[in-house]
Amino acid sequence: MMMVRYVGMDVHREFAQLAVVEDGIVRDEGRIAVSPEALRQWAGGLRADDEVALEATGNSDAIATLLTPGRQGRGVQSLQDARDRRSEGQDG
């Protein structure tokens, strides 16, 4: 049985730094460009059960929108979304 992978994105103006937690091990996945084409290509390698969290920045909503198609409603949220849910008493 596969465990959920957690992917963190530290978003900058021209790139995102990636980290993955899988089977309790954290690994640096390097950088990807934040162009729509590069993000779509990278997102194509995500598994259906991957959980992706990205830093709340000026372009995080656009990135989340690009990553959401095909994710079946799972796993893409900004850290600000998670904070907002917690302050409203919802699970994040």
C-alpha cells in the first residue's frame, strides 16, 4: 500500500523550490520554473493521492488553479488557506 506523499512548494517569482515527504523521509526535489507550461508538466507526475501545499504568495492562487485539474478535488492548498480553515475551526 502506498502512503500519501506530501509536497511543499516555496514559491518565488521565477521558480518554486520543492520538498517531498514520503515514508517519513524529507527530500529536496530541486527547483521548477513557475511558468504555466513547466507547472503543468511537473503536475503530470503527481500521484492521485499526493497532497500539495504551497506558500501563500501573489501567484499562489494561479499556481493552485493550474495544479488542480485532474486532482479530483484533492490535495492543493496554500498555507494561508490552511491557516484560515484552522482559525474558522475547520480541519486544514
